[in-house]
Amino acid sequence: MSCLVGLTEWRLPASGVEAVRLAADAGADGVQLDLGGPGRGEWIDAPGRIDAIRAEASARRVRLLALAGNHFNDVGPGADPLVVRRLLERLLDAALALGVPLVFVPSFRRGAIHGPAEFAATVRVLRWAGGQAQQRGLVLANENVLPAEQARRLVEEVGSPAFRLVLDTFNPVAAGLPVDALVAALGDLLADQVHLKDGPPDRGPSPLLGAGAGRVDDTLDALREHGVPVRALVLENDYRDHDGARLAADLAWARRRSARFTSAEAGR
């Protein structure tokens, strides 16, 4: 069975239950959700919200694929350790309550890994979180733009069997990194959900998948060539402008490419 095709809540003009409905109406198989927080919308664990999302997803047959902690981009691993740990626990507990298999912490903006100090702080935070994720039966992942050697060292120093790396098809390109080479070097460490993006997400409408500067097809070819298990291709182009035609075109593009991959998980 071909892998799933999903959407990211934080790139949609809706959130929570409404994002699930939008995904269903658009014909997506699933959706990655966001923890929320100041400047990022309502917390996902606000009273009654998780139950409502799960009920809507079940009714509309939309998979809840993952939970992202995008608020960590606003906090960073160097913040007060107690604040960081409480936020991570909140993220992991919400993921468990939602029933998603994957939870990820991005490393951008305040969380960006610019040098040894940020690297060490990130390792310290993720090492603790990896143990917590394993106890809950979750996979924890980090999204970053580290070169392959440093990314592998990050995984080794975190040292958790529950830890993976999230691959985005454009962020490394923006950082000057060849994504197909990253796949070749890190394929055994990648999470099984891949973000599809083909242009900068903060410079107006994203280019259609396959029409931007991200060379997305090269990345997908590399994933297949190196036998990387892919459960879901998840669109992270920006659709907050309500352009339903562009969303439909990108979903159709991703659906065609999803046939390149098979996943036993997709049948669950």
C-alpha cells in the first residue's frame, strides 16, 4: 500500500477540529498537529480540545500523524531548564493523549544550533526527552539544518533508541545543504514522516510542489534509492491564504509520488 499523504496544521487557515475537517475535505489522509502556545494559537491540551480532535479525526477518517512543538523555536534549549522540561512533558503527554506515534522538536530561530554551546544544550534537552518519549512509547524527533556529520553526532550523543531526525525537503536547501546527500548519509536515522516544501515558507505563497527551487523529486528519488521507510509525505507549503486550488494541486502531486513508497504502517 502506498504511503500516506498529510498536511501540517500550522500551514493551514484553520486549527484543531477545523484543521481536521479541512484535511478531510481536501482529501488528505492525515494531519500533523501543533502544540500551540503564545503567538501560535490555542494550546492543544486546553480542556476538551484533544477529545474533540480525536473524535473528529475518527469520524472523518483522518489520521493524526504527529505532534510538533513549534513553540520550542520561541523558547530554545538554553532557556530555564525547568521551563523547558515542563514544556517537553506537556508536548509528550499531549502526543500520548492524541494517540500519535511521532512527536518532534524543531531547532530554528531561538532553538537554532549555531555552535558548540547550542549543540550541547540541544543534546542535553533531547537526551532527557528521549528517555521520556521511550517511556511513553513515542518516537521523538528533531528537525534541524545541521550538516550530515553533525546531525549523526547529535543522534549519537542523544543516545536514545526512540530518537530520529525529521527530513524537510527545503530547509536544508535554504541552508546550502544538498538534501539527496543528507538522505544518503542519514537514511538510517530519519523519521518515517517527511515534510514536503518547495520554497521559503515566509515569502508569500509557496511555489507548487515540483515547481520551486527545492528539487523535491531528487530528494524523493534518494529516499527510495536508499530504502528509507516513508510512512507519510506531509505537505508543509503554506496554504494559509485559503488557496484551495494550490492545495489540491500539491496534494495530487504528492499522491502521485507516494506510490513510490510502500508502508505496512499505512494500512493500520
